[in-house]
Amino acid sequence: MPARKYKIVVNVTFQGDEWDYDERVTLGGHRFRLIRVGTSGDAEAAEEGLEHWSGKADAIAVSGVREARAAGHDAGQVEDLQRIKESTTLVPVRDDSLVTDIFQEWAIRRVEAEMPGYFTNARVVVVGGTTRDRTIAVLREFTDNIVFDDAGHDIVLPGRVKTNPVTAAAAGIGEFAWRQVPGFVKDQVAGPVGLVSDKVAHFAAEDADVIIGSFSELMRFGLPDLAGKAVITSTVSDERLAALSELGADLVVDVTPQPFDFVVVPAMYEAMVAATLPAGQELTTDDLAQFIQDAELESRLLWPHGYRRKSRFSFVIHPLSTEYFKNVEPLGRITNIPGMSQVVEKAVAYIPPFVYSHVTGIVSDTGDEAEGWLITVGGTPKEMLAHPPEFTYSRLLEAADLSRRLGAQIMGLGAFTKVVGDAGVTVAKQAPLPVTTGNSYSASGALWAAHEAVRRLGIAEPDENGILHGKTMVVGASGAIGSVCARLLALAADEVWLVSPETAKLLQIKKEIERDDPRAIVHVATDPAAALPDMDMIVTATSAAGQKVLDIMSVKPGCVITDVARPLDMSAEDVAKRPDVLVIESGEVELPGDVRMKNIGLPDHVVYACLAETIVLALDGRYENFTVGRSISWPKVKEIYQLGLKHGMKLATISGVNGPYTDEDFERIRTAALAARAEREPTGAGAESKEST
């Protein structure tokens, strides 16, 4: 009898018959006739189908028990599948026991390879029982934030619960107690525990980044709004994709390859490979691997609304002074009690980190999105300096652990937290996620703002190439931000004065700048006083924690001072003394999108440049220790500036100690500066006599 032209492979499934087909295809160098027989959960019909085809097919795939039950077909039980498989030995009968592990793991690794860091600390909800233990193990390589709706798994609570110290403690007790319960007892209480698991899973699904399960299980579970979420599932038809798209899913991962214009399940691939093997030869994973390669099969990454990724960040903030406490009740009332301000300041330094604000609505010009959390640690700069660096490190590592549980993929350090000790190096080494200080963008933003302020003031205007023909100074030039500002100014000014008490560092920085052939003449000083009256632009970048760093009364009228220090080097009282000088608070950045965030003392949508660096890195999928330590890489300053432009970051309204400057403010300062300069310049005959000499 001649061999069949096509290998006949039949899928007897407990699911419905709406996808039934009888098709002839070629795959991996083999020709197949593929047939699907749906039984809608009827175990007897499935057994009859198997008996009917056992003498005609080359292999049979049996599938769909869990999916059928999730879809409401109650007759099928998991045990039926194994019994039916064993009911014939005439032909190979396969389920998906081998290939599903391969497909699920491969899909996850493919996503991670194409979008590195995608699953890092991701908040994952696992629905139903079709997701394999091996797949969970692979996900745990990237995240511990996994919640199950199935009582058969350990209950792992979402980050939102664990950010509350009371619920976190209660949850920890509950998890520990449940793990001690013997298995047979768990079976008896599966109903109540299942209810708890389901409630926890639905709570977690609202904030989840990834939801995984078969389509039927997902529908049974009841999906929330999927905007910003990825769904990992299997056998995605056009109708299923449309349903997930309507719910707003960003990414749908179909772990099962679909090379045809009809949908096949994983068990079908096992049966197809089994049909090609010599009679009696047992199917192995090597056989499957070879077939997958020959057929060029792979999972599908489907973007219903176009490619975009949503990233997650956290950023650490802290009170800059006791004035902060006056706006936070009940601390405000306590602080106002005479003598209690210092008590509150010391006590708050020991409070565990907590979430101050959830930041949403950031949308890059590329279409990518980001969400994040502002996390508060309680120490003021005074308290941080009063303790050894390890005190602040421990608070920052607690904040990093909280960030991990929330799902953040990168954490930024704000204000004084990036100054203490070794400027983020120790924290970056020990934290469970990448860390950046934001100093690269702070340096870039400082000069960005200063350049724009000089242009708008219109006294010492840059030429068409952006060159400032005047004298500039960097106070705190030996620091991380200050040294980079000095390098930038050396390329865009006639003279640069580097000021810091650390003379040796300044001399080395001067040598490095001159080695790069700057256009500016570079000077070094330990005190700004002598050169201060001649400066057209000054950048203050010290870590003086409120100490006076320069005498504003000696500054030239029309000078632009950019204060990038936190706390600020220039007090409101000092600024008020000189209405003819423009003092700006570094270069704030306007974020793209409809940003929603609690007040941080800046206009809506506007953030400090160090926070903007964290957001830019998140939007670009750059989850790395970008800027740490006291040395800033000049290439990174340029890179983060370009990345910021790519994602739609803009220089925000230029702000001073009293808020944003208006056009009227610039005109007022300009008029006052020109008048003050006129008073200082000699006039009339005296001037002519001086000029002639």
C-alpha cells in the first residue's frame, strides 16, 4: 500500500467547534492534513472522536480541558484528558506537555531579548492553571512581583499592598501561615483560599504590567482596562486580538506560533512532529527543537495600537528644610509648637520611606510611556550630614526595595541623597535595580537654562554660533555637576573661572579642559570674590547645604546666575537685594504628555533635571547605572541631552526663587541692569579724558 501523500494529524479538543477545520499544509519540509474536532467539553464525544480517528490518522492531539472549563463547558475534567490519551495505542496521542514549556519560555525570553528590561520588576498576574511552573520560574529571573489567582500557588501580594507597613506586616504573617499548612488541608480549604487569591489577583490586575493565561481563563477572570499592559496568552485569533485591543492592551504575546491562516494549539505541534517519526519512536524535545528550527516557528508579538513600551521608574525626594513639614499634617501643627521644630526634624529622619506621589501620563514623542513613584525619605540635609553616610544609604536601600515592589525598573536620587557619601556608588552596587543621580542632565539643563536666560535678558547676547563673548564662573567647579558645567562653558565663552576650596582638583580639571583645546581661557581660584564683579554668567554647583558661597552685592549688573545646588546656594533674601541680576534655579524640564503628579514646588508638567534624567532613561529603556559617583562623563551629558530631545523634553519656563520669570520680569531686570551699568560707567569729559589716556 503506497504511503500517504499527507500526514493526517487530528486535534480532538474539549473546546467548541467554531474553529474546526480540515486543511492541507506544508511545514518544516513535511506535508500535513490538519483536522480539528471540537467537542464543547463533552468527554464522551472526545473519546468517540479519538476512537474514530485512531485508525485513520498518523497522530492525534488532545487539548482544551482547562480552556473549555474556563469557557463554561463543565463536562470536561483535567483527568479526562489523560484517560482519553491512554485509551488507544494505535497512533501517537499527544497533549502539549513538552512543547508548551518551550513556547512559553521562548516567548518570554524573546520579549526580554528584543526589549531588554521589559520584565524587570514587572507586576505580573497569573490567571488560571495553563501557565507552566517552568514559565513562572523564568519570570522570577526578572521579577518577584507575581500574583496568582489560583489557590494552588503561593499568594504573593502586589506592591501596592506592601507599601503600607500595616498591611505588609499582616500579609507577611498570612503568607507564612499558609505555607505551613499541609497539602491535604489546603485541598479542603481550596474554596475559601481560592476566593482570597482571586480577590488579591483582581486587586493586583488593576496595576499589573503583565497578565498571563489562556484566553478563556482571562475572559473568565474578567480583565481590567489593559492600557499600558502586556497580555501573554496562546492561540490568538483575529477575533481574540480585536477583543484585547478593545480593552486597550499595548502588547499581546501569542506564545503559540501561527504560520497558517487558521489557528492551531500547542498540542498540534507535538502531534505533527510525532507523525513524522518512525513507528514506535518516542517524541523528544530534540525532535521538537529540530522541527521548530526547520519550520522557522516563533512566538508572535502583536501591537494592537502600534509599537510602544511603558516603563516604570522611581525617584527619591526628601525635605530640604523644616519648612517642608509645615505643609504636611500633623507635622505642621507639631512643628509650630515652640522648640518642636528640631524634634520633628530628628524624628522624621527615621521614618521608613513612603510613596509621596504616583506619577502618570508621561508620553514620549516616540509614543512610549512611563509611570513612576516619588518616594520620600525623611532626612533633611542637616540630618543627613549629622549622621554617617551609612545612615542615608540604609534609607535609600529601603527606598530601592520599595521601588522594586512597586515595579520600578530604574531609581533616581534627588537633591541631597545624591551628594551624601560616595554620591550613589554604594547604593547602586547594593540596590535591587539600577540607580542614577541625574547629574548628567542637571549639568546639561543648567547650561541650557543659562544660555536661554542670557538670550532672553538681551544684554550679553550669544552670537549666531551660541558663543558668549564674556566671562563666566563656576562656583563648586570641583564637584560632579560643576566640573561638567566648566567643560561646557569652556567651549562657549571667552573666559571661565573655576572656583572651589579643592585646589588640586581644580588644577587637574583645568589641565583636562585645556587638553581638549577649549576656546576659553581657564582660571583657577579658591575664592570667587576677586573675579566676581567681572562675570557675565555664574553657575553655583556647591554642596554647601545653605552656607553663603558668594557675595551677590559684588556681582555685575545684568549677570545671570544659575543655581544648581540643592539646597540652593542663593537665598530669597540675597536675590531680593539685586533686582538688576537674574538668578535662576537650574534648568527645569517640561515633560511630554498629560502628566499627573503631586506638587513638588514647580509648575504643572515641570520637574527638576535630575528627575527628568530618570524619566528619559525609563522612556528609552535604558535601565542602567547611568550617572553615579562624583565624576560625570562628558559623553553622557551630551547623550542624555540628545535622548531628552528625542523623547520630547523641553526647557521649562525659567524659574527663580519666587517662581517662573515672565517677559515682564526679564524686561524689568534688563532695565535695572542697564541703568546700574550706566551709573557705574564714567560719562562726559571725564570719560573722554580717561579714554584718551
